[in-house]
Amino acid sequence: MKLRCPICGRTYEKPVQRCSCGEPVEFELFEGEPYIGKGVWERFWDFWPVEPVLEFSLGEGDTPLVKSRLGGEFGVRLYLKNETVNPTWSFKDRGTFLAMSYALKAGYKTVGTVSTGNMAASVSAYASRFGLKAKILVSESAGDEKLKAVSVYGGEVIRVLGDYGRLYFESLKLGEKLGVYFMNSDNPFRIEGYKGIAFEIAEELTPDYVLIPTSSGGLFRGVAKGFLELYENGLIDGLPKLIAVQAEGCSPICRAFKEGKAKIERFENPKTIAKAIANPYPPSGNAVLKLLREFGWGCVSVSDNEIRKAQEMLAREGLFVQPASATGIAALEKLDLPEGVKVVSILTGSGLRTLKDAPAGEITECPLETLKDCLRST
């Protein structure tokens, strides 16, 4: 199966991570049909570029699609794809598992990633599961408390002093020299793993719109490729409209899209509570921009206040998510969608990693002797 650059069109016969033009590569569209199977890896066996090592799966994927009461407030039929229930609490596990399967089969002994959040925890956990060493590169500003959830799995966490923006590309170069397989945010096997989200959604309903929190662009490209493969194989009748959602305080893709630019530009001085999607120069930004224009899709940016409100709304539904995950619901306020359309919002990660800044409900105190009165008053 060939890899292709979505920007310049160059193809590669062997696995590479980026094109010589500097853009990310992706596998060409797969042909196949779904099967009856226990998990998404088995049901869509024809659609993966590497055979998943199922014995090392932690149960990633097959996450619930929850019908939301919030849809009534926006006049739509709203569904929430709850990726927080993956083994390390985010959608990253899907891509990590497939990339790790490739690394094992290719003979790598050490894997790595550049991240301070969900992806770092995911790679650390799955490396231990697969019996591989892990090098997790984090910025010098990453807090000790946050990194406990990464180092606990046994991976080696390395604080890198210097320009964190250069680290993504530097890690790929050094990885090739040192035999470390870096599975960063838009690794081509990661993109393939994220397709499973589209496959699972299509098994349950045909959405009109899908709202996707967007940072590096890897998740957006994966979900897009999943729906495109379903469509090209005649498994769905049409494509949903995909909406990339970014935080106003760091929205390089949306800014370039609205200004009609062909390429993204670095977003200077990013500031947002949605840190999981605060990538000032997303490595898949131009590829996402091309998809938005090619298919007539959209990009919406939302403020921190709108994100906080959406996070609290989701909590009232029983779903505690990180701020980035709430951006899709925040975007509904701005989209003015037709009455009754089916909308899926992807909840990318759990709020348990962002407890420091999480909204909290009221807490009261009551002496045991007057508990009856306290209970009655509520």
C-alpha cells in the first residue's frame, strides 16, 4: 500500500512520516467491506495498513455514541462520541495501538512521542503493554503533577530545554538515526487508527454534521479519511459535513480558512484554557485546510468563556471532559444549523487530566445531628 502526500501528490512505497516537501503523508484509500467481529479492528480488518496485534489491545475503540438532551437547546439531534472511555482516557489510544503494532512488526525496540498530555500517557502505557521502551519528550514547562500520569506506566520522560516548536521535527530526524520510532501527532498509522471513529459512527447512524476539536490536524484527517473510505466503498450514501473546531486563543487553521489563505501561519502568543488543542503551528494544518476547501467543510473558533459554558453543560449530562473536548458543543452556538439535522460531537478526552482548572459544583456542610433537615431542604 502506497503513502501519498496530500499536498504535492508524491507517493512513497516504504513507510515514511513526512514528504520531502515538508507535509505529512497518508496511506491511499483502502478498499474492503466490514465483517462481523467483536471489535472495530476485526470488523474493519480490510481497512488497516498493518495487521493489528490484537493480543496487546487494551480495549481501545468501540466507544459509546450517546444521544444528548442538549440537542433540544440547539434544535438538532445531537450525539456525543465519548472517546474519554478509552484505556488512557482519550482518542489517542486508537492511533497509538495501530502505530505500536507497526513498530513491533517492523522490529523497533524503542518508540517515542512529543507530547505533554493525552498522547504522552497513551504512548507510555502502550509501550509497556507491547514490551517496548518509550522516550516521552516534554517541554520544560510541563508540570510534575501532570507528568505523573505519564511516567507511572514506565516510559522515560525527558524534559527538553529549548524551542518546543522545533522538537516535533527534530525528534523525527533523530529517531531515524537512533532507531527510535516516533509516533507523533500526525503519524500516518495514527491517522489510520482514528478512522475507526468514523466507522463506528456510521454503524449507528448517518450524521449530517461531525464536530471535531482540532489541534495538529491528525484527528480531523483520520475521521475524514474514514468517511471517505466508507463512501468510496459504497458503504454510505454521502459524506457528512465535517467542522474543525479550534479555540479562539489558538486558531491558526480557522484563521487561514477565513482569510482565504493557501497555507497556515504560526499563531503567535497562543492563550486558551483548551491546552490540548493549542498548537500554534499544526503539522497537519495545510492538509486540513485543503480538505476543508475541497469538500466545502467548515472551521469554527470558540472563546474560553464559550468553552467553559459547554464543559459545564456536558457535566450536567454526566460527561466530564477536558476543555478541548467541549469545543464542539461551544461551536453549536455559532453554527445556525438546519432544524432537526443529526450532529455528532467528538468528546476527545477526559476532564480528569485537567482537574486544576475544572469547574466545580456547590459543596455544603451539614452536622450529622441535623442531616434530616439538610436532606429535606434539598
